[in-house]
Amino acid sequence: MTSSLTPTSQEHPPLRTEDETVFESSLESFPASDPPSWTAGRDLTPEQLDKLSRHTEAPFVSDAKQTVANRARIVIVGGGFGGLSVARYLSGVDADITLIDRHNYHLFQPLLYQVATGALSPANISAPLRAVLKRRKNTTVLLGEVTHINAKSKFVRLANGKECSFDYLVLAAGADHNYFGHQEWREHAPGLKTIEDAIEIRRRVLSIFEAAELEEDREKQRKLLRFVVIGGGSTGVELAGALGEIAQQTLKGNFRRINPSSSEILIIEGGPQILPGYSSKLVSKAKQRLARHNVTVKENWLVKEIHADYLIVEHGGALHKIESGCILWAAGVKPSSLGALVANEVGAAVDRSGKVVVGEDLSIPTARNIFVIGDLASREQDGKQIQAVAPAAIQEGKYVARTLRAKISGLPDASIEPFRYHDRGAMTIIARSYAVVQIRKVSFAGFLAWLLWLWVHIVYLAQFSNRLLVMFQWGWSYFTHNRSARIITSSGAGREGGI
């Protein structure tokens, strides 16, 4: 996932607990004011209605607002950045909220590659959903997977058969790896979307060095120590840079028969340049820095085949075979299967990638009580597709929460302005002490960009304890060049070891 700068407004209930204040930082980057989301001419905003209801003995109920005996039922599917943002900003609303996720934790995905490369442990970048939302008394968290959506009868069904009724449904189920019709590649080139993925990648990377230490044939050693990262977006670049650091610094002096710094790391990018969306000047600087860590960038190289120990790529009309001990996938994602599920149910349109086309208020035009946000939603703004990045999901989540507050409060739909995504820029860490940052037309790279990257990712982790642990581990790694979590904890794909 692209690490992005996300200055969005901080809207809170009048009284906040310490947990609520701390977790607020995990959802956004630095504070700034969003433009007004509601048109002028209304009597009260949803926030004013909420404040009034909590400062009077009886709940304040407008003519169209749900009564206590008939509270609105809101079901949120997905506990990522978007879904958690919705739940958080619905705190105190007169509704019963149910958050459903396949995992019991919220994952800070921008730092997932650091788990994969041994710099951090899974607990450093995740927070239990129940702990995060425990003070939201109107919110229930369920561990489960949605397998059916009935829009007419207004309920979702989980894999265990349990049904949850809703008046409003928010789908924020995220995305999965996209192997472009070649699911057989997944076995040989794992992607990076979950903690299980990160642990498996860490196992493969560290096991390669162990295998090379046992190998006596120099040519086979060289092939084993060639790492290939497919995909030159932020995830691929950050992963490749971290592999270079491991080989050149972390494992220095750890082996007797191999020299880890002789490892070769390749980035295979099918497009014309890595880091799409960044200026050519920043991309050039990123390549130069990567080269210092034995990372070679191959642009306009298309993957044709992936096997256990080699891949076939096409460049300039010719096919090339690249032998490798470790192949990793960072080339793309596809929306959750829930997109097709709800689209078939309500007759909604989907785009070429399978995302659900939503309206200006992020609802499905054929089912206005169902909202789709994050990686699952397809919407254009100013002629461009809104990016599937964490900042967009967070802003969409806040917007949907405000919209639901307005609907429950009885405000007319006409008072709700269309959603507008405010792109505050992007940042990518290249290697130790070096990052690139682009904020609209302003771009810079180097140590200051790296410090900004550190500040954003430390300050905005989910819980205070997480931030302390990450600060300590990063500080230790910076001064010692060591990665404390570089242990092999699983013995096969998909198995999660103990940390």
C-alpha cells in the first residue's frame, strides 16, 4: 500500500477518552481542515444534534429520526482504514453498529513490509478491534466472513450461518492480490497484504540465506541469492530496499561460507517507470539510492511465467529467463469478492477491475442504503479514478459516517454535498535514512524526507504501546543495523508462526 500524507480534519465527540485520542492518529496523517461537508441553510448539523441529544435528559429526536425503540441498524464489513473510520466517527450516534471482519485486529498495512523483512513484529503494527472500539458502547465487533448479502430483506449472512440485519450497509472489505488470471503464480511468488503473508515472506527470505550457506556450488549460491520483486510501486520499492539493507548491513558477518552483501535484488516493473505518480526527478533519485543497495530496476519488463526457481519475462519482444531463489509479488491488487456479490444482488455496475461503481455520495445508485468505500469502490473525480490508498479510504469512511449521521438525524439528502477526495501527497522510504516525498508539485528526497516518513508512521500507529515499541526497535536498528524480528517461525506457505 502506498504510504501517503493524509491531513484530514479531526472531528470528535465533546468528551474523549485517552484511547480514543490515541487511536485517532492511526487513521490520519497530520491535521488540517477539510472543506465544509454540509451545505448552509440547515437548522442543525449532525454533530450539533448529537451534542444536544447527550446534554438533555431525553434523546433529541427529529421528525424523521429513529427512536430509541427503533434504532437504526448499521453493518460495516471490514475493519481496515475505511471501515474503522466509519465506526469511529459514528461514536455516540443513535444507532446500533456492527463491525464484521475476518480478523480480530486492525492492521497498519503501510508498515507490513517491515514485518516481512524482520524489522518489526506483527504486534507492533496491529491492534485488536475490540480494544480499539471498546468504549464505543453502540458498536459490536464480530469475527466472521460475509458470504451472502440480501439487499431486499436487508441482512448479511456469515460463513457460520449467523445473519445480521441492517438498515444501512457499508462495504469496506479491501482487496486481495491480483495475479492477472494466473493464480498458480501465488504459490511461487507470495504477495504482501496480511500478517500471514509477511511471515511467509520473512521465512522465505531468511531461509534463502541459510540454504546458500549450505550450498557448496558457487554458481548455485549466486542463483539462490538473487531476489526478484515483481512490481515497482511503493510496496515493491520499499520491499526491495529493505532486502538490500538486510543483505548489506543486517547479516554482515553472520555467515562463514557466503557473503550476504553479494546478493542481487531485481525490481521487475511492467510499466515505463517505477513509483508511478512520482516526478521523474524523484524516480531518478530513488533508482540511484536503490543501486547503492544492489537493487537493479528493470522497467518495461513483462512477466510471462513464474516457477519455483525462475521466471520468464518479456522485454523488447524477446523472452528472458531469470533464475532466482526468492520471487515476491507486489504487482497489483484486486477488489474483494464482496464487490461482485453485492453487484449481482442489486444490479450495480462494476468496472474492469471488478470494483463497484458508486455515486457521488459513495452509495450504490440502485441501493442507496448500501455504501461502498476503499479498495472496493470505483469512482472518478475530475476525470481521474480515485486512488485505492489508505488516505482515500479514511476520507471516504469519515464522509459516510457524516452522511449516516445526517440520514439518521432526519436531514434531507439534498443537504449532503458529494464526496471530494483531497490528495495530500505520497511518500516512499527507499532505504535507511532516505525517502522520497511528493506533495502536489512540491517534491524532495533524502534525510529530511525520511524523518517525515518516520514521524508520520510512528505518530499514527494504532495504540500508544505500539508507538513506543516501534520507536525503540527502529532506534535500535538505526544504531546497530540489526533487525530484532529476523527469526524463521513457519515451515510452509500460509502458516503463521509464533512471535
